[in-house]
Amino acid sequence: MSTPLSNKPHTEFLDTLARDTWTYLRSDRTTKNHLPYSWWSPTLSGGDYANPAEIGLYALSWLAAYDLGRSWSPSWDETNAEITAILDQLRVWQTGAQTSQPHGPNAYQNSVFYQWYWISWNPPVVGAHVGDNHLAPSVDNAWLAAALMTIREYAAAHNHTTLVQKAEAILADMDFRLWYHPDSHRFSWGDVENPQGGTLADYYSNENRIINVVARALGHLSAEEFRQSLDALEGPSGNYSGVTVEKMAWDGSYFTYAAPALFIREVDTSYGRNTLIPATQAQIAYAQNQSYAAWGLSDCYDVGDGGYVQQGAPPVPAGVVPETRPGLVTPHAAGLALITPLATEAITNLQALSATFPCLYTQDYGFRDAVMARSGDASYGRCSDRYSALAQEWLFLGLVNHETGFIWRYFYRHPGVLQAHIEMYGGAHVYLPLILRNRGP
């Protein structure tokens, strides 16, 4: 009889979790045309669409899985073929070379990408609903660009010239000044056929700070514009249960603090010490004070067939209610917390989730998106019917960064990234592990 997941030593547990999460990410059932379902369910239909963030992190997950070098890892030939297919699809959308455009151009002005693509079409195309699909989202394009920059630097380090050229071509035509407002020094989130539309990014600890870094690293902002863009972001301080978070996120959703840190090496900076780590501690304290069976409050799908909801933990600004569904917990939050010094607490939490809620974890695909962890709720112990691509990618990449620093190792090979980091944190020391091996052919 195999050892229960929750009883395995931490190293063995993480390897099992990585293997099972990767099984989901590479499954034919959860992907189509080399692209990930935004969500997949064994009982619900739909989910066969993807946005730029999900696509970029999916391509990066292939590279991360290969680099781990496990018995279950894909071969280089498989990895190269998959990433090449993804980059080729992005490029034909971007350039307009794909003749199939039933809902109009598949990219905005041959530069950046729209919100949603129908991946089960052959070939995949931008969605038909103008309000949802013809919006060019700044933050999702920033996640895509960060993933492409990491892929490009990995390929350059290991002499995969064709991958370098393909990633470079896409990045060269992406223009982040489309969303930049020189008067306020802020980026907009984007609107339908109008990147300058939509609301302006406001809080430093919302996920939008990845845009500032990517725009500077790619040379779209000058050093002075970059400084002004960071200064323009608000960072109100908050306190919960004796824990002070120096720069609060608007709604306390954990991914907004931690997901950018998958790329930006923030843990050893003032932001990490005074915001990211305390925000993790506040998450844990809040769940304990509420008597939840586990912690992990971050945007996710509700239980059963419920839709996507905002979830966060205090501290939050006055008047903001952090939880839409009190007690709805998602494993990806603890997965992201693996990159912090509270990794042991994160592992223990993930083990508790798998042990306490039988519906939440399967050997086939790892964690479902969420579970109700508040014992007084009528849905206590009920899980989401969905698996989420974004959550699985965050969890998997958090695992890999925890073990090897994979993303940081290659993202920071980009000279623009290193320069942006120095400008962002006043010359703070950046620890960059050496690349000691070449696993490519």
C-alpha cells in the first residue's frame, strides 16, 4: 500500500505534487492545439478558451518540467516541439498571417494579444464576444511577455537558436506603451479595442506591477519613467492581528502579492521582508482566527459549478470586504507561498488540504481549484468541480522555483530585467544561481 500523500516527507510530497500537477498540464483532455483549457472539469462542459497569461505560463511550465529532470519529465524533443508550436501560434495571431479570422484580427494592431481565444477551433481564433474578447489586457500581456523573456533566455543559455528567434520576434512587436499614460505615469488595464481605456492600475501590491517591470526591461520606459511609474502606485500600510503589511493589496487576494514574485526576485528585498512575507503571515493568522481548516485566500472558482470569485484576507483598506465566500480556500495560494521563507508552513497546509478534503486531490490531476474550509458553512468539504489552468501553472511554477529557482535563474539573464531590479530596489543585491548544466541536446 502506498504512503498517503499527507504522510510523505516534504521532499517526496512535493515531487508527487509536481508530478500529478504536471500530469494535468500536459494531458490531452485539458489542452487543445498545444494550448491549455482555461478550466477543465470531468463533469462540466466548456472551458476550452485561453488568455495570454495562461498560454505564456503553460509554455514556461513545459520548460520547467523538462529542466527538473524527473523520471516523469518530458524529453527535450517533446518540450521543444510543444513550445515551438505555442510560439508559432502566437506569432501567426500577432502578424495576421493566420488566414482564419472569423471574428476579426487575432491580435491588436499586430502587437499585443486579446483577452480570450477559442482554442478548440482549428486553427484557434479570438473569441466572438466583443466585450470579453476584443479587449487587450495589459496584465495578461505582461505575464505572457515575462514568460517569453524567460524562455528566450533559457534558449540562449542552452544554444537553442530557433527558440530564441521565435520568442524574440513576438517580444519585439509587443508594445507596452499602448497602455502607458505619460501624464499619470500609470498603466491602464485596457478596454475594448482601446488599451488606453479601462481603469488605471493603482496599488503597488496588485498584480499590475509586473507590467512596470516588463515595460522597463524591454526598453519601453526610460529609467525616469520607470521610477515615476512605481512612485505613482499607492502602497497603504495595514495591520492584522499584530502583523503589519507595508503595502496592502486592494482586496488581499494572495496571488496579487506573490505571483509577480515568481518572476521578480522580491523575497530578499524590502518588499519581500515588509510586504510579501507579512501578507503570508496575515493569511495564516486570519484563517486560524476564523477557524478555517486550512489557509489560502486567493481568487478562485467557487464550489461545485460556481463561478470565479474574489477571495482575499486582511489587512485591506477600510470598507473593502476581502472574502466573497468566507472560507473558500484555494491550494494555489500555498503553492505560491513556497517561494517565501514560510515554505514549510505552505507544505504543511497543502498536505492538510489533501488529507482533510478527499474531493480536492486526485493522482490523475493534482488539486482541484478550491474547497470550502469553513466548518459552519453548508458546503463545508465541498470542492470546485473545476481545475484551473492558471492555478495549476502557479502551483507548478511555485514548486519548481522553490526547488531550483528556475524562473529567477533565467528571467534575470535578461539585462533589462537585472537593470529594472536594481532601479526598483535601489541597487539591492540579487542572488542569481549559476547555470551549471546544459540539459539540452
